[in-house]
Amino acid sequence: MKQVVIIIPALNEAANIVANLKTIQGHLASVADVSFDLMVVDDGSTDDTAALVRNLAESEPQVKLLSLSRHFGKESAITAGLRAARDYDAAIVMDSDLQHPPKMIPDMIAHWQQGASVVEAVKESRGNETRMRGTLVKLYYALFNYLTRLSISGDTDFKLLDQSVVQAYCSLPEHGRFFRGLIKWMNFPSVQLSFDVPESTRKRSAWGNGALFRYAIASITSFTAFPLQIVTLLGGMTFLLSLVIGGMALADKLAGRAVDGFTTVILLILLIGSVLMFSVGLIGIYIGRIYDEVKRRPNYLVDQQKSLLPERRQSTGKSPQQEKETP
């Protein structure tokens, strides 16, 4: 019998986590010849999320808990879950608020059994999202696709990964991770299933506009250095503009029509200063990413006392290479 683990990152989900886990379990009964574990990755919740999962695990042994020592972010929680799932035949990553419909899991399993290494759930519609937010998301997708040559339009974190894909993902050495982009970059044989986003069981989204903006910047800069070339482009445009204005000023001087250029000078200073500050900020983003990578600090730390996983599946928070080097 194949063993599949469902990895569910959770942050402050005490109000709904037990009911949502039971809902997910209800959709697994129809899948034959597959045993399921539900691994909740508690990403440093400050409410009773971890305690409720532990209580549920007492009566539901297929429920597991991987508790992180503090809040590290969703990408780190996914990485922690996948590293703890390397012994399973496949892993499914999904959100805890049921916006990733659990009724799709049987179809995902069927495509996996037919040979697909990756089964991706893709958004057909974005539910009750505001028009402005939908427009910004489309703009982000277009920018990411153009800069990286990787199409992630409509992609979600709701994916089934074969064991070979999980092993390959865990072997990647980089610190700053973008799950959807890395899965697309690895380019394993995949199948896409579309769905309409249902209503979330969470009253308020954990992703504010500021968090989404930071997430977008991090995902783009982790996959391409093309934005750095914008600095060169802006420098060239500023140089051409200075030649034009300089030529006009020289012509006026020679023709005796020279007037005070106070306004022009101020505009030039503001323009050049803005370009310089933008350029320095853009370079700073990449230097910050390099700084994070060279520190080699782990993406997360596991709280072993709170976690409920079989001993052979406990994660150390290290990469596979680091685990090999540890005596």
C-alpha cells in the first residue's frame, strides 16, 4: 500500500483546524490502496493550534504535528514538511483554510498513479477577491513570467509531489525558496487540474497587501537578476537625456539666448537623485539575498518536544547534504 502525506502549514488556526482536518479526512475514504497521514506544520502559532492538533492525534493516529520553534513563514513551513516527508511515496501540500478543495485529492492521486510526478491545482477563478487585488496579481504573474521565462499564472501551493520530486526539492541548497517557482523550474512531468477558489474558513486573510508585496519581490529576485540590468538601462537613459539638455543649453549659449536654468538644474538633480536611490535600493535587495545565503542559517528550527512524528521521519532542519556531513 502506498503511503501519502498531506502537508498542511498552519498559523493561528485554532478556530478551524480540527474541523478542517476532519473535512479533509472525509474526502480520503474513497481512495483505495493508499494510506494517508495528515502532517500539520505549526509555523509558530500563538494560539492553541498545536495543542488542538495534539489532542486530535490521540484519537486519530494518522494526524501528525511538526511544530516549528517560532514563526518562520509559509515557505519555510513547506520546506520543513517536505523534509520530514521524504520517506513517503508522495506528498500533497495544501492550505489549512480549505481554499484548496480537499475533494480534488482523489483525482490528484489518480493522476499520480497513472505516472504524473507532479499534479498541480490551478486557479480557474480567484473567488471573492477584490478587482484591484486581482489586477495586481495578474500584473505580478505577467512580470514574473517575463523576467524568469517560467509561467506560474494561476499556480497555487496545492500540489501533489512524487517522492522523487520531494527528494529533488529537498536537495536544493538555496536558502531563499519560492515553492511554486522551484517546482516549475525542476520541470518534472506534470498534470494540471483547475478549480474555483471556495470561501475561506478563516475570517481574515493572513496575507496583507504589504506581505504580498514583499513576497512578490522575494520570489522575483530569487529567480532572476534581470532587474539589476534596469540600473544600466536607467543610467543610459539619464546619460542620453543629459546630452540632449546639455546640447540645448550650449546652443542657447552660443546664440546669445542663454537664460537662468534654475528650474532645469533642479529637475535634473531630482531625476538623477531618484535614479541613483532606486538603483542603490535594487542592488541592496540582491546584496541582502546574498547575505542571507552565505550565512547558511537553517530555514527553520523544529521544536522536538511539541512535534508528533515517527522517529524515523523527524526532520533536523538541515539540508540532506548537511545531514550527510553530520557524524
